[in-house]
Amino acid sequence: MLTLYFAPGSSSMAVHIALHEIGAPFEAKPMSFKRSDMRSADFLKINPLGKVPTLLIDGRALTEVAGILFYLAQRFPEAELLPRGDIEAEAHVVSWMSFIASTLHPARKQGLAHVRQVYSIADRKLGRGWTLGERYSIADIHLFRLFWRFANSLKPAPETFPNLTAHYARMMARPAVQRTIAIESAIGYDLPA
């Protein structure tokens, strides 16, 4: 049994999308930053860091976006969210996931100029396809969630980041993304600044 603790629009959106991509049944537990749900005693017993996403796997907690996405891709190989038998392609997925987590995600804390600089790097690195060129992967899901928030808050002109903008449009066309956004927007976004 899989149970996802998530806050709409937060980093947990990537895991929410992946769960819809793989089509496995899961229980959704929406959390709220405004209500401080992640600081409740009950949730802190599940994840002492008080963060989402948290995925319970038969009652055992797995945390951090990259770890959860990797787990889901490995556990449900039929979804083809991680290349199989190609160690270099797998390493590129890990490289993208590391770049997203360590460079893109914390960029907003370093100011708008830095944000634009690292998204320019991501735009060049991405090129015109998926993160692996022709192959869709968990790295695309992770990248999309961060650019989704960036694009919806700062609204950069499409020509500023043409490859990321095209990637965003391809992701928005995916049924799993549409379903996740519909569910999360119906609950409501209350993201921290």
C-alpha cells in the first residue's frame, strides 16, 4: 500500500505526477502549510523532518523527491520512467536529479539574478527534447515541477527560456500532469514564499 503525504504545488507535486504516470493505486493525504500540518505531532512521527513529500510504503516512510521518484521508477518499470540496461542514461537521470535538487531548487534564496542564471543553464542543458533527449524520465517530472512554480510566479517571456518553455508545454499535455494539477488546484495552493 502506497500513501502520499503532499502539499499542493510544493515539491511533492513531482511525486504526485509520477504516481499518476505509473497508475498504481495510492492513498492521497493532502497537507497544508497554512495549517502547519507538517509540524503536527502525528506527522512528525512519520517524518521527523516535517517535510513533504513523504511516501509510506506499507507503513514505512520514504522521503525526498529524488529518492521517491527513483523508487517508483524502479518498482514500476513498465512505466518506463527510468532507462533500463543503459548505465550512462541512468547516470544522466541521476545527474539531472542532483542538478535540480542542489542548484535549481535553492536558487530562489539567492536572488532573482541567480535564478535567471541557473535556469539559463538548465535551458541550455535541456536542449529541445526531454532531459534524456528522446526519452521521458523521472528527471523530466522533477524539472517540470520546479519550472512550473517559476513560470507561474515570475512569468518569464517564452523566448527567455525557449527549451524549458517547450518542455513545460509537453509536460502540460501529459494526462498524469493534467490530473495532478486538477486535483491539487481543487484542494488549493498555499505555498510558502
